[in-house]
Amino acid sequence: MMRIYHNPRCKKSREGLQFIRDKGLEAQVIDYIKNPISENELQEIVMKLGKKPIEIVRTQEEYYRKNLKGCNFTDEEWIKILVENPKLIQRPIVVEKHKAVIAQPPENINQLL
């Protein structure tokens, strides 16, 4: 089953979830702000995205700009930072079996179908 890592307070995340529903698809909705992602789970998601952890960081977030911008961290350190600060994770992320996409725009979900 498809999973969507969703932040209900985010317009883009709500658009991604609506896109899935409009397509008539079933998806497990994971509010990763209320139910944090584990380090192992995030490592798996990053691998399925085919990206490095730094590539899924929301660099426009104030916490990033004040505390992390310009710092060099290892992939493992970024994973820990993202798990501890889930608002820094790009959203929504949609996972289907062995692949994942950042659903910005929501049409990116079509890559999983």
C-alpha cells in the first residue's frame, strides 16, 4: 500500500493527499509531525527517493537558516537532525514499494503508478 508522509498544516502536503484521493488510490497517511519517523525509516525513505538527506531539507525553515545553514554534516548526522526536527523534511513524501517521490508538485505521484 502507498504511504504518504503528511503534515496536515502544510498546503502542499494537503494537495498531495487530495491528488491521491482524487485518483481513487488507497494510501496510509502518516502524520510524521505527531508520529515521528525513526532513523531507520528515514534512511529507507531517502534511499527510495534516490537522494542524499541534505536534498530533502526544507532550507527555507527558520531553524535551518539560524542553526544549520553553512554547516557540513554527514548523511548520518543529517538523518538524526531530520528525525529530531521533522518540520525540516520536505513534504509530502509518497512511498510505493521500492520507490518514493516528493510530491511537489502533486503530479510527481504519477511516477509511482
